[in-house]
Amino acid sequence: MSRFLDPTGKTTYGIGVCARCQKKMSLDDLHPDPNTPGLLVCEADLDDYDPYRLPPKAYEEIHLRFSRPDTIIDPPTTEVTSTTTPGIWEDGIWSGWSDDSWVGMP
């Protein structure tokens, strides 16, 4: 059985069908679905906007007040040298203590 839609007070005489519940109604009563573009649904079937479809949140750039500079820090210019040699290595073989290392030992 067909149903008569009264177009009084409507801006158009057009008739549409809800994409979800398949009810016949005036085109003024159909709204675009925010999650699926191009889909016209009635007020009862209109979904809330899905927040997961939004662009990601812009994060703040947090800077430290006292940060280490990005430049290379020069090493100290003084060199530490040893005056005594504990032993002698020749061709990867230990050849014994050098004569200077025994000086001053009891």
C-alpha cells in the first residue's frame, strides 16, 4: 500500500529513500551521513561523526631550558704521557719487563 507524503511546508516536492532504513520521505528530511559521503539518511539513522576519521592531534614541541648544544665539544689539548713502561711487546709476544721498570723496587 502506497503512502501519501504531504509536501506542505517543504522546499521541494522530491521524494527520497533513506539508505539505511529504506523508508520513503521528503528530500528535506534526508541528511548526508558524516562518516560516509554521498549517503543520504534520515534523522533517526544519522550517525555521530567518528573521531577516528579525524586527522591526528598536533603535538606540542617541548624544548628543554638547558640543553646540550649540537656542536662537537673539543677534547682537552693536554696529553697524558706515561714515563714508565711496564713491559715490552714484540710481534704480539710478551718479552718481559723492561730494565727501567725494575728501578726503585726492593
